Amino acid sequence: MNKDEILAKSRAENKNKDVYEQEVLKQASRSAVVVQMSFATLFFVTQIMTGGGINWGLWAIVFSANMTINWVKYIKLRRNYELLIAISYTVLVLVMSGYYIYNLITSSTIL
């Protein structure tokens, strides 16, 4: 196999996408989730310390990012592990969202 054939095969495998750019986007996605979790934890602890209770909606939003990432990975890669994680995050997000909405409805002064 000569140099041109190797290059053509590589381009076909990567569909003309820059591998370095893909790696940077993957690292950026991981960093974004870590920052999101850090802020959520800060807000969560602050809200509990100030007597505000637990904001389950905040955590539903945070975990929805992980849920989405794992669903996309499962759809693209078809790995059963990704499906299991995606389903777990989906259940977690639905339970937290439901509990948050339930708390809003039961504590509402206009309903």
C-alpha cells in the first residue's frame, strides 16, 4: 500500500473530519459536564445550607447532559453498555423532574 492509498483510506474512515478537532470536541464535552456538575454542587450545597431545601430540577438538568451524551453514543456506536447507562440516566432525570414538578405543584399558592 502506498502513501496515497493509506491517505485515501484514512479519509474514508474519518469521513473527511479532522481527528484532532474531534478529540478537542470530546475533551470540551467532558470539561463542560465537569464544570456543570461543579456549579450544580455549589448551588445545591448553598441552597441546603441556607434552608432552601433540595432543588431536584437542578439535578435533572445536570444529569440530562450525561443522559444525552450516552444516548448519542449508543445510537452511533450500538454498544449495550452505553444503552444501559443512557437508560439509567433517563430514569434518574425522569424521577428527579417528576419530583421537582410535584413539589412545585404541592407548594403552589395559585393552584
